[in-house]
Amino acid sequence: MLIKRYKNNPILTTNDVPYPVATVHNAGVIKHNGKYIMIFRSHKLNGRSILGKAVSDDGYNFKVDNEPFMTPATSGLFKEYEEYGLEDPRIVFIDGEYLITYSAYSRHGVRIALAKTKDFNTVERFSLITQADYRNVVIFPEKFNGLYARLDRPHSEISPWSVWISYSPDLRYWGEAKLIMKPLQYHWDEMKIGPGAPPIKTSRGWLSIYHGVFPTMDGSVYRLGVALHSLKDPSKIIAVGDEWILQPEEMYEITGYVHNVVFTCGAVPEEDGSVKIYWGGADKVMCVGTAIIEELVDHCLDNPRDAL
Ligand code: BMA
């Protein structure tokens, strides 16, 4: 078992939120000043999503702020593109600030918005960094040849939904886009894949935890897998682990708002070589588990499948 589920999962539920919500899931998590900051997604009781914030000393016991962290913008360009809600935030620290990327839903489709904060008390919307239809943008916590790099997942009618990379000099203008990893036919991720947590730097490559979806007669199953990207050139995938690392097994993953889902937006590497991986269980609750980073790298290298 590569991921050890925390014994007191789920770690956050709607009961912990002091305002009315139907779900608590798909959270980005990062360490800031020794504390774990979790930005989580909640469906409101009208089915549209907002982002909440919770803080923890140990990464397991979180306390939720009294008010939501971000709700749809009420003015300007963001108002038009966030009308239907904010979903699935990822957080990364680079150049002295935290970048939060989230899905902005509106009548025009889903785009990715980027917001910045230095302290998680105030947050500033920076730019809408994709057109419709993209989801799952994760930014690397380091630059490559002076450029920011991100993984994302555009929607396509022709190709199964795959992982792409692109680059930016300023976080606003992105280019040099390239498809780097595809779902594999008749495999646990055959329907679609998407980046999960922001990549983690290891001595053997960037470790990326992604989600893969398999269609069944009983609906789709969301699982997690791992891929390893070259340290110098993240568009080069060194290996993708053939087997998933996590699948819905506990009751809180099998049943909830959407059945059979484990979905990650955040993982926190620790100094002892472990990583806390956070995932939404059945789009309803937040869960955490621990893994050994080097074992996840071995998992990619020992039994790889083709990336493309
Ligand atoms: C995806 C996204 C995720 C969600 C998953 C399972 O398309 O909407 O936010 O966790 O479906 O419902």
C-alpha cells in the first residue's frame, strides 16, 4: 500500500464549516509560516461552488474560517467568468508569493483564474489564464530558463482529455503549449486524465500526482496515479506508473455527493521524506494520507507505461 490513509479520515466535513454548504472537497493545501493552509471547495445549497479556508498546526486537524475565502467576483471581468462558481483550487509558492489557480465557471464554459496572496488574509485576482475549456492547472514551484511552467488539461472533442504543458514569462501570457501525456486505452485512466497536486521536486525528477477516470456501467471511477517529469525539462516525462496509487475504497470515497471519487488538488512534502496527500472523497469530504516520496518515484520507474 503506497498511501496510508489517516485513521481519522475524513479530516473535514460540512459539519466543520460555520456557513451552509453541501460539500467540502478538492482542496489545495500548502505550508505557510509553519501552519497548513487548506483552500477547499464547497458546493453551496444551490449547487454552485465557493472556496473556503481552513488552518491546521499538524496537517490533520483543521479549523475553518467563519467566512468563505473566495466567492464569485461581483465586478469587472472576473464577475462575468465566475458567475457559476469557483472550483478545485491549487496552491503553489514561487517568487515570494502564493499563487492560487482555480476553475472559474460561467455560461461561457470553464476557464482557469489565477489569484495571488502573500498571507492568506487578503487575496488578489491576477488574471484569467486560459480560454474555455480548460481545467486542472498546476504551476511548477520553480521556473525553467526564466519561464513559469504549468500543466493543464484542455477539453477536446477529438482526443481523450490529456495533460499539456505551457510556459509564461509573467504568469499572464502562456505559450509553447504541448501535449505530454495521454490516457491509455483499456486502462484505469482510459477516459481522461488531469494534473492533480502541483509537482514535487525530487532528486530523480518532478513527481506529479494526477487523476485518471475509468467509465463503467455504474458511472465513472476517479483514481490517482503518478508520473515523473525531467528536472531540467518538465515537458519530458521520464515514466508514468502503470498502476494507480489510490482508488475509492472507504465508505466516504465510495458514496457521497458523487460516488467513487478520489480527487487531489494538493500534497505537502515533509522534511522526513514523506508527503501528505490530500484528496476529496466522493466530492463530499476531505481526506489525507501519507506516502514516502521515494516510493512514489520507484512506482513510476519500476513498472512504467507509455506516456503517449
Ligand atoms: C470532475 C471535476 C472534479 C470532481 C470530479 C468528480 O469533472 O468536476 O471537481 O471532483 O469531476 O465528480
